Amino acid sequence: MMNLLIAGDFYISESFKNHPLLDAAVEELFAAADYRIVNLESPLTANEPQNRILKTGLHLRSSAETMLPYLKQLKVDMVTLANNHILDYGTKGLKDTFDTLQKNKINYVGAGNNRREAARPYTLEKDGIRMAILNFAENEWSIAEEDKPGANPLDIIENVNQIKTAKATHDKVICIIHGGHEYYHLPSPHIVKQYHFYAENGVDAIVGHHTHCIGGYEVYKDVPIIYSLGNFIFTWPSKRDE
């Protein structure tokens, strides 16, 4: 049995560099797990505005010097990269992120140098059990193309094919999904229907984030579905009361 810890959106802005953000109880929780995963919500790259993509909303970024000490403090083994901010600083920002993670021996899933790489599952093995981790993100500025870097899209046809392919060579498949309506505590009927369909096609657990608040939870056909974990650490100011 593997004790797998999956946390939600993780972003540390430069203004919080070297701040004591982690309670001892959080460190203990992470230390007790066999494998630790968080959603890296921004590229790790220099502040070079010319690399920003054209989009609406925020451009998030942080530096390796700011983020790595927290990732190492929590003993994070892998980050999910399929989210709506990972391409905010363009191809350069994403490739800097890949380089930093590789140099620091932190695994990643959900993004790649092209669509095929982004869709590739990550395999965990323990006690003879093979587990595939798949990571999808809603199509919001960051999606990979056939020959361009980016994130693995939340696409019902592609995702089900990925689930079935992974299930053919793994005992368990977990989908970590970045999607849903921000600051709303319940999933939309469309999201419920789509995640149910994934459960009907072989996935063994679904864990969501992106909404910045805790969402609903259910077990459907013996498949646990967490619609949103909410933020783990997200040091961006908000005017909302949630």
C-alpha cells in the first residue's frame, strides 16, 4: 500500500521569499507520506516581461530561488504542471521550469515540449503495484500543440484514450485535473458528468484543483472523486472573503 499525498495549488510570490510559511504539522504530514505531489501553479523563470504570452488575467511566475526551499522543505517528489498559468512566460518560462525541476530531481507530469510529451503518464511502483498519474488542465492559455510546449488539455476524448492506454499497463490510474469554476464550492453539472465518464472508463481516483476553494467530494462506482482541493499555499492577494 502506498501512502500518496496530493496537495492543491502551490504558488509563492517573490515577496514571500524566505518567509516561515509552513507549520510543523504540515511538514510532519508530508514527511509521513510515501510520495508527495503538489500543483506548481507558475513557471520557475526570471522576471523577463518580454516572455509573457498574450492573455487576459494574471501572469504568474516565481524564481527557483524562492520556490525550491519550500518544495524541499516539504520533500515534494513530483509537481503537476497542467494548469492555466504554467505557460504565462511562454516557451522560455516553461523550459526553465523543466530544467530547474530536472536539476533538483523533482519529477513532473502534465506538460511537455509537445502534445505527446504533455500527455505522458508518470508511473509509480511499490510492492508490485504499478500506478499511473495523469494530469489534465482546462484549455485556458497554456495548452500544448503538436509541435509546441505546454500542458495536457482537459479533452474528454483524448483523456479517455489516455486513461485506457495507461490502464492497459498499470494496476491503478489516478487523474489529477486542473479545472472548474473559481471561488465556487460545487462542481458544475458538466464537470460532474465528465468526471463520472472518466470513472466509467477505468480511472481509479480523480483529484481536482484550480477553484481556489474546497469543492465537493463523492464516490461514484467505487471511484473517489475530489472536485477541488482548494489552494495549498497561494500567496497572491485576494479581495474575496473566502
